[in-house]
Amino acid sequence: MNWGHKITIVFIGFALLIGTMVYKCTQQQYDLVSEDYYVQELKYQDKIDGSKQAAAISPVTIAQTASEVIIKMPGELKGEAVEGEVWLYCASKAADDVKLPLNVGYDGMMHINKNKIVGSNYIAKITWSSDNQKYYKELPFIVSR
């Protein structure tokens, strides 16, 4: 084999390598944290204010049993009308995110069945309002199976 054939083989090998890399890159899935991140950025001051309000009362806690995740709201809110949303944010895969309306029972707890959640690392982003006050809290947790 002469040097011309060797150079041709190297060029063909390089072209195949680049083609393979381009194909792999086009198959990669990129999940954004949020599709409407600009609109959310404009409302970020609401999260800052809500975090300050939430820090002034008892903490929100997350516990788990074998079959459910339990979000315990602050004791000051027991018996009050609470409206809001729980966003279980999974940073590794947007398809595993879960958004639920905040449904707090009389005992001040929200029970979420683990069948709705994939075992992964989550950040619970809880937004709620009570007595014309808005609150916001983020809590990291791991769903164990």
C-alpha cells in the first residue's frame, strides 16, 4: 500500500468519525429548566418575597413512608384556607417533573402517592397563599423506593 492510499484511508476515517459525532449530537435531548424562563425571571421578586414570608413562620417539612411523600405545612396555617401549587422538579429529566395543586388536609399535611413519582432527586417548589400572604419554599429531597 503506498502513501496515497494511506492518506485516503485517514481522510475517510476522519470523515466517518465527524459524521458519527454529528449524528450523536443531533440525537441528544436538552431539557431546559423552564420553557418560559424569561417570564418567570420577571416574576422572581415574588419568589424572594415569598421566601422571606415563609422564613418568618414554622418550616415546611417533607417526610416519606413506603407508599407516599408527605408535605407538612407550617403549624400556623392549620385550619386556614391554603391555596397553591407543589412542583416536584427533577433536574435530570423534565419528563419526571410533577405539578400538583396544593391540597392540604385539616391536619396541615399533603399526601402524594409515590406511584405518581419516579425514584429520583427532586426539589419541591411549593408556592402557596393564605390570609392574603404569599409564601414560597424550596426543599430538596430524594424519593426512595
